[in-house]
Amino acid sequence: MLADHESLQDLQDLRRVRYTLPMAATQTPARAEVVRTLPTYQEAAELIEIHPSGITRAVTKLGIEPQLWGGVEKHLAVVDVLRIAAQARRASVEEVAGQLLERASSDPAREEAIRAEIDRYFAEIHKPAQPAPQDSFLAELREALPEKYAKQAERIYRRYVESS
């Protein structure tokens, strides 16, 4: 009997929690507003100057997760639109970035957010390439050994790396 009373009390507690905790809908407007301002597949295709099916293929190829809105409409993040533009090589990435900023010009906060995403994209793209550990090892090897032995050691090392 005590166990039944405890489980009844647990159910009543759960019901109270269900109705007293803020519902997810209270947080939706912020995300909804952001997603609504992102370009749809069709809009991205127009910005990049490709057919919408090219957007679908690029999303699959690049492993992009679209933002869903309303169950059927798919939107793309700014960085993803720029990645697709770089891959499609139709409109320049800078041109697409400018058009994205222009679309958001009516909302200063959203324009600033898009500008930050664009800056982040270009900062990642133009990062100086760091030499791989293998490359720095081979450079050190060439400096330390006479040329004849360095070439031989490099061939042995590359064979070893390829086989493992």
C-alpha cells in the first residue's frame, strides 16, 4: 500500500512539474527568428547562381545539416552558404557574403551576427597552414643528414608511413 501511495505521489509531482516548468515554446521565438532569416535552399541557389538541386547535392557532399523550419522548409547557416559558394565556383564567395549582409540590413542585430559569421568563415579559410608533423620531421631530417643519406632515409620513412 505504501508503494502505491509513493508512486501516486511521484505522478502528482510529475504533473506539477509538467505544468510549472517553462515550456520549450518560450525559447522558440529566438531560434525561430534566427532560422527564418537564414536563406532557404532556393534563396541560397539564387545567391550562388546555381540550380536548387545543386544546393541539395552540395549539402549532401559537404555533410551540411540544414536548419528545419515548419517541417518542410530547409534553411542554411551563413557559413554553410559560403562553403557551398566556394565549392560551386559560380558567384564569388565575397559577392555571396555581401548579398547575405544586404538581406539582413533591415535588422542591425541580425546583420551584425551575419557579419560575425562571415568574418569567422574568412578567418578560418585564410589561416596559415601549419606544417604536418611528418613535414617538419622530414625537413629536420634533410637538415641533419648529408643529401644522399637524407633522400634514402626519406624514401624509407615514406614507405613505412604508407604501409602502416
